[in-house]
Amino acid sequence: MKGKKRRKSSRYRASQTARRGKKARTRGSGNQGGKGWAGTGKRGDQKKTLVIKLSGGNNYFGKSKTLRRGKVPAKLEAINLSQVILNLPSFIQKEKAKESKGAYEINLEGYKILGEGEVKGKLIIKASAFSAVAKEKIENAGGKAISSNEADGASE
């Protein structure tokens, strides 16, 4: 009767080397990339799968926007004066503009008005920013260019 053959892997379980040859090779933390969370940086491949699994996704790597200093300036959309005049009917429909006393009052918060195009007629434009040329063209046509930071200062 033939007995059950003992597996080779069971012979290594209690050994100090566990089939790895030298015992010094796997003893220190150098083989692991360090202790704890050491070696888990963006370029540290030793424990990347562990980090991704334990941190709940890939949020561990990269820069956090909350750590940045100072305010991030708001991104303004740029629009030319010619586009403002061209889109005036749709601005009226969306209630961003209205006609009063022979002039159009247009509220374009979040936009920077650029000076490309000609202004015919009075325009009272309230926007976040204006280029110098745009402001000059609006005022030469008899209108007003009101930037939102000027309006905030006037209300205080």
C-alpha cells in the first residue's frame, strides 16, 4: 500500500528561510521597502497594490487642492463686443439683458469683455472684467462699463 506523499512546501513552513535561500535576504525591512507605509510613494512600487486597496481607491497619490496656498483666481470666459451685440436678442430672451431709456443693460457676470468689434448705441454692461480697449469703446459710444469688483466697492 502506497502512503500519501508529503508535499515539499510543507517542509519549508517552519524554516527560517522559507525556500528563499539565505535567511538574511528576507529578514530586514529593506526587502519590504521599509516598515509600515514606507515605500508607498508615487514611484514606490513595493506596496502600491496594498495602498490602493487600503486607501479606498487611488486617492493616496498626487497633490491635494486643499493644501494649495492662496485663492485660485476664477476662470473668466472671454467674449468680444461684437459677440455681445450679435447675441443681444438671446441675452434679452434669457433675461440677462433689458432695454431701458434707450440703452441696453446687460449683465455678464463671469465674463471678460474684449474689445473686438464696433459699438453702435448705448450699452451698460456689467461684467467681471473688461479689457482697456473694450472699456474705451463702450464709453466712447455713450455707455458704461461696470466691472463687478467696482460694483462691490460702491455698495460698501
